[in-house]
Amino acid sequence: MAKTRRDFLGAVSSAAAVGVIHTQTALASSSSPTRPLGIALVGLGSQTSSALFDGLATSQRCKITGLVSGDFSKASTLANRCGISKRHLYNYDNFDQIANDPSIDIVYIALPNAMHCEFAVRAAQAGKHVFCESPMAIGVDQCQSMIDACGQNARQLGVANSPLCRPLGCLGSIRSIQASNAFAIDRPKSWRLRRYLCGSGAMLQAGIDVLRTQRLWAESNPLWVIAQETKTDPMRYGQLEESVTWTLGFQNGTIAHGAASLNYQGPCQLSVQGSIGSFNSEFPASNHDWTRADQLENFASTILSAPRLPENRFNSLSPEQALEDMRLVEAISRSIQEQRQVQLS
């Protein structure tokens, strides 16, 4: 009973959501549901475009009240356009002063990957909740530091998630999963080509959503992984993995094959074979409308203990799950470096 792409997209709720560390301590008075929670945007790139402001314009849960950028002129222009007082503009050096800004309750970190951990920890220490772009950080230790900092300061931590394809539940036992994701980096000065900013190449930037999807569909823990890298442009990708392929073996016998590349612009696929059915679809699914504004509203709802979107509308991603993603990324990197199969606990 092969599924067509139309059937699949009709049946699957492809959406993204945030995972949250729940604390048992009382929330600060600034988290009162009598007013929308204030959000400071850290990094004013594509993720914090005008679409985000438009998406939150009518929200009763949260609104943008502060900007943090290394480019004061850019921040000032955006502040003027969006009605944000310059008293609530910060740079990366004086960022910690947000501790004294009661208009800011949440810090949304949309910086290059390698900067996530530092600013998440500083935000938590300043008494602010943290919503972080994906990947959560560039290593297991950094992910743990972020989790610990939010826990120690009684703040909540949310991780943005890309749209993931939900298991259909009608394919029987999943026997194999093949998935690929890729994009081309056209700008030679992009931070995505600077290891000190991006942390890693294809796996962190394109492959992590593939890993999440494979784990979601397998519904089991991975036992081993073997991987290899292909490099066709050593000048551009000399310090990064250009393209990576891998195979994961799961406890329940499912085998997952994955591929990720930073040097390919074209259709990517998800193919799942079950004991009684199968389907093929583009990856990631393109029919979603779950925006970052939606995710921030959902995160604010959690802080306010207000109603959230139904759990069956999306696939949640907790910080602990994001940390497990990083364990797999590190295992794949080790497999490439050591040219061997790596066993996973």
C-alpha cells in the first residue's frame, strides 16, 4: 500500500515546536499573564526578519521589546521601524545589562551556532528565559552547560525545531529509512563557512534534521553508526565537512541511511519502508506554516502556564533531545575521523 506524496502530505502533520525545561520554582512577576512577555532578539539575521515582527504583531502572549546586535546602525533602523525604544538596544559587550531591563523576559538567540552557548548562559544568569535556534550548540558539553545554567537560575529553555515528518502509524514495523537534506552556500564570506562560527559543516547545518527524523520514525535507540565524508571543493570546505553519508543501526533492527551536504541545491527526499507499506516524500515537507513566531508564542504560553497548541499538532523537541542529537553528530564525526563503525551507548 504505497503512499503517494499527496496522501502523505494530507495525513502528516509536519510542524515544529519547542521543548522546554520545566522548573518547579515560582516564576518571576514579569511572567504575569496580565501582559505579553517581552522578547529580546539576539542577532538580526534572516531568522529575525520582518516576518517575525509581523507574526507577533497581534500576539497576546509575547512581543519584541529589545534588540541585541553588533551593528548599532542596523539595530537602530529596525528599532525605529518597529517602535522599539533605543533604551532597549544592546550590543554583545553590554548584553548582560538586560538583567536590569524589566521589559525583557525572553532572549531569542539567533546567532551563528558557535555563539549559542555563551549567550544562553549569560541570558539565564541575567534572569531571562532562553529560546535558542537549532542546532542548540556545537557540542555535547555546551548543550549540557546551557541546560545547567537555565536549571540553576530557574529559567526555562526552548529549542527551535524545523518541520519534521510524523510517522503515519500505518506502515507496520519500520525496516528502513532513507533521508537526505542539502543546500548550497553561495556567499563566500558566509558565517556558515567559518568553523569558529558554525562549529561544523554538513552535519550541524543540514544533517541534524535528518537525524531527528530518522530517530522519530525508528522509535528506537541507535546502537551504532558508520559514516564517511566526500569533499569536492577543498578550497571552500577545507575546515568543514562538505558532504556526509551515514548508516545508523537501531535496537529494533531498523536501518537508517542519511546524507547531508552544503554543496548541493536540489530536491531532497524521505523514503520509509515498513513491513506493510511504504512512501516517498520530499524532505523537508514544504506544506508547513509553523513559523518562528508560532514557536515563540508557544514558548511564552509555557512560561505563562497558558494553553498551548495541541501536542498532536507537532513533534516536540526538548533540550535533552537536542543534546542527544549532538551525541550522534559527534559519533558521526568520530566515525569519519577514525574510519570505523562507532558503537553508541
